[in-house]
Amino acid sequence: MAEAEGNDTDGRGPGDPGDGDPHVYRLLSVIVPVFNERVTVAEVLRRIRAVEVPVEVEVIVVDDGSSDGTDKVLSALGDSTVRILTHEVNRGKGAAIRTGMGAARGDLLLVQDADLEYDPEDWPILLEPILRGKAQVVYGSRFTGQRKNMMPLHWVGNRFLSLVTNILYSSTMSDMETCYKLFDRRVLEGITIQSDKFDFEPEITAKVLRRGYRIYEVPISYAGREISEGKKITWRDGAGALRALIKYRFTRIEP
């Protein structure tokens, strides 16, 4: 496991038990925001069901107003382990995650994209630092693990946004924009997420860092898509992320 260089080795923040004993976690809530992923969502759920982790898992799929038939695929996939929530219109990734968080029952929360760029087989790597009591927030870094086909513009943009995060928030992260963000639920208590779109990523990161929590990074695999294959994030979302990083550094946050 590789921690972000320069971070404190225990990875804990102000809400951690003083004795360092691992907290006992029982339920992992996996939030899967979905928008027009008819081709990939069934395979993502198959991989989710196949992965083995040492806690119970609940899966919350939020169909964010898909118009490509994703809803029909999901209607055939829901069961006692997969709950499907629906937005009537497309509201954005941040809004979908917010809906999923509101429905989640777990003491651990993980975001899982539905596009096959991230592999659920990496969940045990993400969980290990938290289950061992070394961290309360874990991000999966695409820049320290195996990586395939990240477009040059996205590579530069991701590295730049991580650099800005490190400068503004005195962190040492390699991949702020990663989808794989795992939280002890107690870290998120009192945090209100305002972002509806891809600026969820910098907002949640900024608010966690400003509360004094250190983010533990582990290497994950990554298989990027091309725009022609359905990739949705663009340079405009990168500009929005930059604005969010600056905004949440210099505005008052929740106590």
C-alpha cells in the first residue's frame, strides 16, 4: 500500500480514537452514479457482486436521468443487494452521489463509477488502511498503480488539479480527481455537498482537508475511455474544479 508522500503515517484526523485501535466497521455502502451507461452497467454490477471484502456490502445505484435505455437494464438487475434510485432528469454526478449518500446505511461509503474505468477488484486495497485503523479517508490513485489509456489532456489536467490542491490545502496528493473515494461515515457528518456535477470531487476533498483529515492514497488500476466510448468529463469540468478548489479554500465551511 502506498500512502501519499509526506502524509502522517497513521492517516487519521481529528475525529479518530486517541488509542489508535481500529474501529469495527460492519457495512460498506457503495454508491454508483449512472448516466447513459447501458453498455457497461451490467458488467460493473457483475464485478461488484463478485468481489470479496471482509464487511457487508450494500449497493445503491442512482440512475441520473438516463435516456439510452439504462433504466431498462437496471430494472432487470435490481435485487435484495442492489437498490436502484432514479432522478427523473439528469442533474449531474454530484447530485447523484448526494442522493446515494442520503439513502446509504453503511458506516463506510465508497463511490464507484459505472463506466468500467475502475475495477471493484481494487476494493480490498482501498479498505485495508481503514480496517487496520490507519486512516479514515482513502483515495485510489491512478498515478501510482497500473494505468491504461488516459488521454494526454486528462493526464495534464488531473496532475495540475492535484498540484493546486496540494498548494492550497498543504496536502501531498497525487490524484484528487479520482473516482475511488472511501470515507468513514463519521468524517462526513455535518458536511453539506453543494455541487451537482463533477465539481463534487474538489468540493468533498477541500472540505475533508479543511477539517484536518489526512487523505491516505493507495495504488489502483485504471482503464480510461475515449470520448467516442462515452467519456463525459471535458476541459470545462476541469475549469469548474479549479474554481471549486479556490472557492472552498477561502470561504467559510461548516463547523
